Amino acid sequence: MTMLTPRTPAKLAPPGRSRRERRAAELESRTRLVGERLAAISAGPGVRALQSVDASPSGLTHAEAALRLERHGANVVAQERAPRWYVQLAKAFRNPFIAVLAFLAAVMYWQDPADPGVVILSVMVGISGLLRFWQEYRSGRAADALGQLVTTTCAVQRRAGSGSAPTTFEVPMDQVVPGDVVKLAAGDLIPADLRLLTAKDLMISQAALSGESLPVAKADTRAQDPGQRATTDPVEADNLALMGTSVTSGTATGVVVATGGDTYFGSMAGSLVGERPQTNFDTGVRKVSFLLIRFMLVMVPVVFMINGLTKGDWDEAFLFGIAVAVGLTPEMLPMVVSANLARGAVAMAEHKVVVKRLNAIQNLGAMDVLCTDKTGTLTEDRIVLDRYLDVHGNEDGEVLEYGYLNAHFQTGLRNLMDQAVIDRAGEAEEVVVDARFSMVDEIPFDFARRRMSVVLARNTLMGGSGPGEHVMITKGAVEEVLDLCTHMTDRGETVELTEQLRWHVTRIAEDNNRRGLRVLAVATRTVDTPRDAYSVADEDGLTLVGFLAFLDPPKADAARALEALADKGVAVKVVTGDNDLVATRVCSDVGIAVGTVVLGPETDALDDTELRALAARTTVFAKVNPVQKARIVRALQADGHTVGFLGDGINDAAALRDADVGISVDTAVDIAKESADIILLEKDLTVLEQGVLQGRTTFGNTIKYIKMTASSNFGNVFSVLVASAFIPFQPMLAIMLLVQNLVYDIAQLATPWDRMDEEYLRRPRNWDAKGIGRFMVTIGPISSIFDIAMFLIMWHVFAANSEASQSLFQSGWFIEGLLSQTLIVHMIRTRKIPFIQSRASWPVMVMTVLAVLTGLWLPFSPLAPSLGFVALPASYFPWLIGVLLAYCTLTQLVKTWYIRRFGTWL
């Protein structure tokens, strides 16, 4: 467990910094103040805690509870709720490219309300926004369905009046108030921050707060009691039970000292609502969108001026400029992106993954660093008995037998380690136990002794000296048990435990501790004078038998899953609240090169630049608190990484929110699921690997569309620019340009169903606005070369060189432009040779054929007159085939050069 003391004020982000840094500073400040107050309550006796909240051990009266509920409010923490559907719908349309399309549609409507382009653009905008809204709305509802609490009530002791006897009531957790006396039992969730007043065999799971996999013992100790550790961290305080934790065994009563936002949990949750930080996807889409908008803002005025000056018709030049703006704009971009993400979400759902925020799919594919807790991700999230050792560290069945007898016969609630011993011994052993032993008495576990004993009557079947012989079996913390031992069992013989042997057995236990194991000692004593009752004073003169060593075992497939992620270019860093010894053991077992383990408190002394350098070279962080986890994530992001975070605890919520993609599980605490972008229905890295591949496929198909369309459109507009300067008529009517784009864009609706080359999926992919711009100006003009060639063919071969024959010219260029745009898709979609080394999926192939057939049919169709087309002579088509073959050949050659020159394609 770690102390949640944030960095010193000198290290906090100044008020002028970003919203994310201010939020981080607020989180640190709130948790520090709440932590200090709780630590002060822990340091004093229980009566002082009661006085601090004006309460008594008998509990509040109903009237007092009602007044306090009104004064302090409901016992709930700040939670991020999904916005109302209409707000979510409006946000689905908040995109810079959608704004451009809406503006173009408005201008076109102002010029001509009957313009079909208005309807086309409006439909594209509508479908894009509705696709995104519906997928996120549906996923949000699925995630909400996973967020049901296991328990909604707790046992509270209250009185009818000031003179009445206390009675225990089950009340809703949100109605618990400061001063309430709460009764706890195994399985209960802690409803608020409590100062314990009484406790018996109490073990609490704090994994959600601290990340420590094993439950910890708690008791109603006072500051001066030997069992109480001095600490300024409320999580480590032995006499505090905090909201968000749960009871695994034992019973207790405690007084509520904080509720809702004033709790330790609430101090963290309060800083996790509101606007989320910008992720890799958000930044990438914005950069690409504004790159394309800048191209449009440069090209459209140039085309407008050239047309106006050469043709003299400024109204027509304005209309053509608007058509060029539409032609240059990848108007299907928002729709294709939304369809890609929605398709990815559906595919991931098949792998038991709920996508709450669609943008997270691309972030998952771009992720090159995954920060994860170890419990339940790398491990099975359960305690097992790993080994049972004699005093020399060798496995010994007798040690297991005595440990089993101790666990089997105790009458109190078994903790997780007792159950692990019983599970390891096997069910068959229990059949004969009752025949060999009978229970005489037990000395229960308590916090100060940290051990428990059972006394059994051993009959002659066990080889005792006589019927009814009593044997005491003690199991507990190594130091406490060793202090009571005078002898030890050495290879079947009882020998005196000398100082040298005591040092030897202590080293055996410490060696196992250093391997990340929780070690208990087992000792016995044969009672010379059997009796019916035994006490703590009888736990003396024991003989050490050996040790039981426990761990949360690594998952069988964790090593393979980590290797698969590494092969895909994802580095895994373990960021855990558990101690460094356990973290090292688990990471070593699953094949992670541990190196130097960095502890959370060490990061507090570093500024942001120093932490960036440390995070880059560190694989395992241990004993880290929520503030430190989030700061490590931000340091990795500042170093240029796209960071994913996998966690399920309260202590993970801040990091989940700050990461580019926050990943949680359906069994996580509510605040973790609310902070996450993706929820795994199985806490399994193998499932995550499938999600990474799907994310890369989704991104690949998106970037494929952007590069194909942007370069093609840029080439078309460049061709229009040349034609406008030298041809005395419009090279293509505005309506033709719109129809050409519409047919092409409809064909691209199959893009989300295309496959990506296996080589593309091997490493993370990211937005590169500069690369897209370079691709546009390099590949785009290739089409212009062949457009100009078609201009010359139409002008000289087919004599389409006057206004009277402009329809023939325009029809010829329309077919060549549409077919070259459509066929070049197969050249650009892969860095390999198309159709031979890499083939598109069947939906893409079908849409390509339909687009080509549509382009060839339109000039001969009944629609031709209304669109300005005329039928082309048969002699046109051999020229067309020659131009298209030359175009594809040159594109393949340029592609080969481009890959060699820049080392990338898509």
C-alpha cells in the first residue's frame, strides 16, 4: 500500500497551465487535505473520533440522522453521467469537416434552392452524425447496465430517541451520515470512511484503493497500541475502513467520519467529472481536417479568379468555385470515419468488448504503450498456496497437512489464505480428517498476535502416544510465531532452535518474501496435560514445522498475450499499487524484463521533464497512488506515446481518464467504468490484442479513404486549374463534378469492410497530417498528367475544341476521371502490387465494378441530357483503356519510389 501524498506545492502546475494540469493539481490538493484529516483521526483514540462527529457508541437518533442528511447531503460521490440523448446527438455533429460541409450546402442553397448538391451534402452530414450518435448512445446504455452495485444497503445502529436502546437497521448507503455507527460483516462494502470501534478477525480488501492483491488486517487499535503503525496515509492506517473497500472476513463496528465527496474516495472522484482531455484521435482528426481545409482555402480562390478572368462570367465562376470546393473536400470523410468506427465497435463486440466512445477504437490501434495493473490482468486475481516448505526450504507434505488441519478446524470465518490451503490439500483429505482428529478448542486470530491456533485431540491412527493426545497447531505471521518457538522439526527429528538455526529459518522466509510470496509460519506443540480449554498463554514452547507461501498466480496465457502485444509494437508497463517484491515476481513469471523497479514516492521528487526520462526507461512502477499513476501516464504522452491504461480500481480512475484510451472491465468499480472508454467483458490481454488489431484495421481503412480521396480530389482540382487557363469553356459542368464525386464516394462506403495487409497491422499507426499533405501533392498530380493527356486526346483526336462540342469534351473527361479515381483505389489501398499480392475485400470489389459501370452508363442513359452528357464514339474507349493502364503503371512506379524515399505509404 502506498501513501497518497502528492507532490510538494512547488511541483504543482501553476494556474496558467492547461485544464488537464489544473485538474491534476486539484486532485492532488483534495486528496492531500482529506488524507491528512483522516490520518489525524486514526492517530487518536476511538472516543476522540466519536467526539469529532458529535456521536456516541450507541449511534444517532433517527431525528439526528435526518438533520445530518439534510446538512451533509446524500452519501454519493461525483459521477460522470452520460449526457442526455439530445446533447449527445448535438455533440455527434461537432466536427470541423461537418461544419465545412454544412457551410457549402448553405451557400449552394443560397445560390439555387433546387440544387441537388444541397440534398447530397445534407444527407452525408446527417448520416455521419446519426451513425456516431447511435453507436455511442447504444454502447453507453450497455455500459450503464454493467454498473449495478452488488449491495445497496448497510447495517446501521440507530435509536428512536435519546433514551432508547440502539437497534440495527438496514439503510440505503446514500443515506448514511457522519456519526452513524455501522456494523460490518464478511461480504459488506464499506459505505463511507469509518474509524473502527470494535473488530474481530477483520480482513479488508483494499485492492480497489491501493492495488494490493491480498486483504489486510484491520482492528480497533489506539495510537499507543503496539499493533498500530504510525502513518500519514489513511489507506495504511490499521483502524480506518475506507469507502470503496470491502470486508473479506471478520466483523466490526465503526463510526462514520466522512461521507460523499468528503471521503478519501470522493476526493478523487470529484476531480474526474467534466470535459475529458484531448486524445490522440481528437488531435489527429483536427490536424487532418484543418490541413484539408487549408488546401481548399488556397485552391478555390485561385480557380475562381482564373475562371472569372478568362471567361468573364463571374457568377458562373463563383458557382464553379463552389463546385470545386465540394470536389476538393472529401465530403464523405465524417461519414466514412463514423462508419469505420461503428464497424469497428460491432467487430469488437464480437470479442466481448464494449466501446463506450467510438474515438477510442482508433486510439487503441495507435497505442504503443499499455500501462496496466497486475492484479487480475497479469494474474488470476485469486490467492493460491504456491508452496509448503520445511525449515530448509524444501517442499514437505507434513507442513501442508498441519496447515490444512489448522484451516479446516477453525470455527471463525476462513480468510482467503485458509481457503487456499484447503483447496491445495484437496477435497479427498477432508474425508478422513474427522476420523483422525476431533476439535478441542481454538485460540482465534487477533490483530496484536497476528496468529491463530487450534487444539485437536489426536487418536492412535496418527501415531500418538495414547488415545486423546492433544496437539496445538499454530499458524500466523513468521516473526510472531518464531518468537514462540523453542524447537524445530529437521528431517523428521525435533531439534533445539538455536540462534544460528533461528537466523537460518528467518532467511528462508525472507527469501520467499523477496520472491513476492506472502509467507506464514506453521508450528505445533504436543500438550503434556490435556484439558478442555486453552488460552493465549498456552501458545508457548512451540516446534516450528515449516512455512506456507501464497501468491496471486500469473495467468496461464499472460506470457503469450504479452509477447503478442510486443510483436504488435505495444510496450507493456506495469503500474501497480502493490509492493515491489510482488510486482517483480509476477512480471518475471510472465516474461517482462523488470529492470529497476521505481516506487511511487520516488516520482514525487521529480519534475515533469525528469519523470518523462524515467518513465521512458522504466518497465515496472510499484507502490504508486492514483495521483502518481495519472502523472506517469501524462509523462509518457508528453514523450510522444499514445498511452492506454488498463485498470479496475478506484485508484485507477484518474489514469483511465487521462490516458488516450482508458480500458476497464465489467467487474470494475463504478468510477473506473465511468472513466473508461472501453470495457472488457473478460479481463484478458488476449482480448485486448484483438482490440488492438481491430483498432489498426479501423484506422487503416480511415486513412486509406483520406489519402485516396484527398490525393484524387487534389489532382482533379489541379487538372481543372490547368484546363480553366487554356480551354475556352468549362472542362466539366458543376453538376457533372458533383455527380462524379457522388458516384465515387458511394463506392467508398465499402471501405470500412476492406481488409488491411498483415504487415500494416504489425505496428501502431498514428495520424500524420504532414504525411497526408505530402501524399496529396506527390500522388495527386499523377492523375493530372493523364487528365491533361485526355484533354489533348479529346481536343485533337475527337475535335472537341469549341463551345459547340464542349459536351463531348466534358463527357470524355467525366468517364476518364471517374474510372481513374475508382480504379486507383486498388493501387493506393496497399503498398503491394494490387490484385496480385494484395486483393481488396469482396464488398470493395463489388462497389468498384458498380461505380465503373455507372460511369460508363451515364453518358448513354436517359439522364444524359439533364446532366449535360452526350454519347461517346466507340473509338474513345481504346484511348481510355490506354490512358488508364498508363496511369496505373506510373502510379505503381511512383508508389515504389515513395516508399523507398519516405519509408511509409498508408
